[in-house]
Amino acid sequence: MDDLTVERVLRVVEAIPPGQVAAYGEVGSIVGVGPRLVGRILRIWGGGVPWWRVTNSDGDHPLLARALPRWEAEGIVVKPNGRGCRMAQFGTDLEQLRERSRATLAELEETQEP
């Protein structure tokens, strides 16, 4: 994986508003990569971005115990099964996330041109 892909994923994650979440696949669809690569990038380089706002497509979070204090601070409520949140309630609007990411991704592309 290249540095540009890593930076693109991190910038999209940074664009997820507080109190909302996006699925790995949603982030990946904006960047043009698969959900597993998004997860891998967050696992390795995601410490400086709001990683707790990225879940699986069901709203479940693999690091829920670590994410919970941040979710509570942002008003994200755990669903009754205790594995994550309800995407219908806390999932960000994908088109709005695309729009919020557009400028920062374009800026990144401009810095990569020779």
C-alpha cells in the first residue's frame, strides 16, 4: 500500500463528524479501496484520527471497549446487543462525507502532481 492511499483514508476518517460513524466499506468507497485495507490502515496509522468513528457495516466496533468513552462523549449510544451502534441512527450520510472529504482529497492530489 502506498503513502497516498494511507493519507486518503486518514483524511476521509477525519471528515466523519463527531457523533456519527461510517463503515469501513463506506470510507473505502470514497477512497477507492476495500474495507479490509481501510481497517489495516487504521490499525497501523490511525492513532491520530478519530478511528472510533469507523465500524463494520452493522455498526459493530472491534475495539468497542476503547471506543466507548469517546462514543459516550460524542453521544453515540450502544445498541442492545452491546457490540456497537445503530447505523440507521448514527451512520453519517455518505454523500455528505464525500463532499466534506472532496477539498482535502483534491489538495492531497495536487501535492502529488510532478
